[in-house]
Amino acid sequence: MTTTEIFRITAPSPDDLAAFHEDGYVAFPAVLSDAGLAGLTDEILRHQAVAAYLAKSPAKRDSLRLSHRNWDDKEFWSDQLIDAPLVKSLLQALDSEGFHFCHSTLHLSLPGAGGIGFHQDHHHWKHDNPINIAERQRWYIQMLYYPNGFTRGDASLSVIAGSHRIGETPAVTPEKLLGGEYDDEAGRPLEERALELPAGSMVFLNARCYHAVSAKPVDSPQDYRLFSNYIFKEIGPPHRFTQPIPPRWLEGASPYRKSLFEREAYAPEIWPLTQR
């Protein structure tokens, strides 16, 4: 492996893919290479939004959590996360006609930040426009990167394993999922799993899988938790966050990379938001 490759592996194992289909997610602990982890961390901390946020005094911060969308000004390492061999292999292993890049985000949580309850991020599911209804069963994939990792209970990720198998209906709640009411539909017991991951880890997540983030304790030994989310949608109409593609991303792009970007960005004239 050369020092310019961001991942330690180039493809998932059969067991990785089996776990993803069974549970709705699969974790890749410490999957970033040493050079990739150092480079990606540096790019995130040097990013204008992150650097400006950390430079503020606590009294001038509006929140203990920073969320930045879209992460367009990518550099060498963060740019690789669009189409690195592992990313490409994971997407191509799914039964689909292909994928488009939707958008990417940056996040930072400080000690004292509150938690985020169980939710889904499939952005067609909560809008009743006919376009959305037709798209609800298609893939919406999140690749979640944790440059400095997390311990259980400290801004950590939890999932309800198997919850991606449940059909979309307003009657579904996390409490009912965990209470066993949907085990028969899922064909398995649904269970909460609180993860713990070392620095440089990634979670490959079906966005239909319910997931949550725990609060970050005030006395957390970690100064901040870094997190970036890269989202890919199955070929089709844009989601509400499908972003415009910066022209420079296409410079010297391979045919595969171009295929990820050849789609419309979201605009109200394509389909209006009809939030329930």
C-alpha cells in the first residue's frame, strides 16, 4: 500500500456484506490508513467552518455541536472518500442500477453536547410528493467517518439492528421497535447496539436503519468528536439535500467518478417539500 491510499482495504469481505444486509449497517474499525487518518484529520481541523468554530470562546458559541453542509472545498484526502476503491466496491456490491453522490457534511461535538434520538435519514420518506413515494424503496447510503473515534456513551453511535427491514408507516416508533412489536415483520429480534469505535473508523449504513447519538458528557476526556458523513443515493430523482456539483470535481474525472455526479441537484421546481 502506498502512502497516498486512504483506506487499509480495497473491498469488503463477504461477511461484511452479510452483516450489512442482516443488520442494516456494518462497522469498519480503524479502516483509514495511518497517512489517510492524519491527512483527513488535518483537513477537517483546517476547514474554515471548523477552525472558526473552535477559535470562538465558549461564550460566543451558539451550540456545542457544529454541523456544516455541504463540504465542497475538499482537499486531497477528503476528495478520495467520493470514489476510493473501498467506497466504489461497497456501492457496487449492492443490488442496484448504480449510485449518485448526494452530499457530504462535517460535524463536531464538544463536551456537554446533547444527544440525538433514534431516527432515519432517508430523505424521501417524510415527504408525500408522488416522486418521493416512488423512490422510498431505493437505496440511500451513508458512509460515516470518525477520525478520532468514540467510546460507548460519549457522543457514540447506536443503531437498532434490523430496523431497516420495517416498512415506512407513521405508526413505527423506536420504542415499538425495541419493544418487540415489529420482530415478526423484521424476521428477527430488533435490538439496540451501542457502538464503540477507535480512531479512523467508518460505518456503512442503510439510512432506513434507525440510529442515534448519545450525549457527550461534560467531563468527557475527549476534547471533541469529529464526524463526517458521505451520502450516496440510488440513481433517480434528487433528494432534498442533493447538492450542486462543484465544476472542479469533474476535472480529470474518471468515467466512474463522472457517473456519480451526472444528476440534477435538488430544486423546489423538481418537487416541492411536502413535510408530514
